[in-house]
Amino acid sequence: MSQDSYLLRFWRLPQSDGWRVTLIGVLPDAPQYHFNTVEELLAFLTSAYLPAMETMMETLPWEETHPSLSNHQP
């Protein structure tokens, strides 16, 4: 299993309606990602991590580890 850690920073420009987002990797020399909207952040996270999460959920023994969720398997 791989793991990534980030600092998530939300900020606004003066006279701005929307939030901007910076995603900063916590490891030395980790990349920073800048987004003009929260929706852009969510699209990035979905494309970067959803396939791996779906694969992980398909391989987990749900009935053994999460009996209350056994009816909600993917």
C-alpha cells in the first residue's frame, strides 16, 4: 500500500467569490499543486486516487472486517 501526505491550504483573493486551493506534499522536494477552484481539487484527487481506492475496496474481505457494510460492497 502506498501513502501520500499533503497539507491542504484554502485561501481567497481580495474581492474574490471563490476559494483557491494549494495542495502541498509534506516530504522534502514534494510537488505543490495549485487549483483555482475546489472543484478542480476534487477532480485532481478523483483522477489520482479513485482507481487505486476502487481496486483496494474490491480486494478487501468486507464481511470479515466490516460486517455492518457487507450489504454495501462495490
